[in-house]
Amino acid sequence: MDKGMRKIAVGCAAVFSACATVLAVAGPSAAYGKDGNLEVDEFGLYWTTNRGGCVFDLYGEDLNFSDDYFKSGCSGGGQKVNDNTESYWNRDVYAWKVGTDAGLDGNVGEIPSNYWGNASTNFKNKISSATYTFHA
Ligand SMILES: [Ca+2]
Ligand SMILES: [Ca+2]
Ligand SMILES: [Ca+2]
């Protein structure tokens, strides 16, 4: 089950009668991860500081950035994402965690919902994995 389905499932448990309606509208409006466009419900890592250049937009977790590259058409396009990001923007309703090693290992930091900033020294050009939490 992907992240979107889990989010919907949580809502269904609370308001079961609204499930069919929620599922009907969830498809077309869902964000698409790793398309180079940071949408609502996504977590983004940027090529340079202050949300500059290309963005690596995640909808679900990715515990190993070694196979990921920035999209073309922006500064940093085609470059590897691993150990190569300097700022972030969390547009998800949940906080996200990032790690400086794959598998959310190494230094681990948490970024609250709807928060952006520049990576501190310990994380700048070192982030290698990210996952979402179930709290803001
Ligand atoms: Ca996207
Ligand atoms: Ca990956
Ligand atoms: Ca790293």
C-alpha cells in the first residue's frame, strides 16, 4: 500500500461513510513524486540554498538516493541527488525525516510540516535518504 492509500485509509476509519467520495476525487488530484515539480503533499530537496535550482520531490519515502537524479530544465539538472542538496521544503501535512546515510542512518533530522529552510552543516550536500512520519 503506498502512502496515498494509507492516508486515505486513515480517513476512512474515522469517517467510513465518506470513503467512496474521498477515493473518487483522490486519483486525479494526487501529487506525482519525482516529476521535478514540488506539489502539495510532497517533500522537496533542492540543488542549492533558499530553494534554488532543481528540486527532488518525494511523495513517498526513498531510503536510498543513489539511483536518483534531478530532472532537466533547471539548475543542477541531470546531477545526482545523493549528497547533493542544500535546502528543503516540506509541503506535506506530515513531518519528514532525512538521513545522511541510506536507510535513514547517519545524522537524522526532522523537518516539520509546511516548513522550509537551508540544510545545516551536518546535512548540507550529505542527505541520502528520507521518509515521512505520521505527525506534523
Ligand atoms: Ca511532484
Ligand atoms: Ca532512490
Ligand atoms: Ca550521504
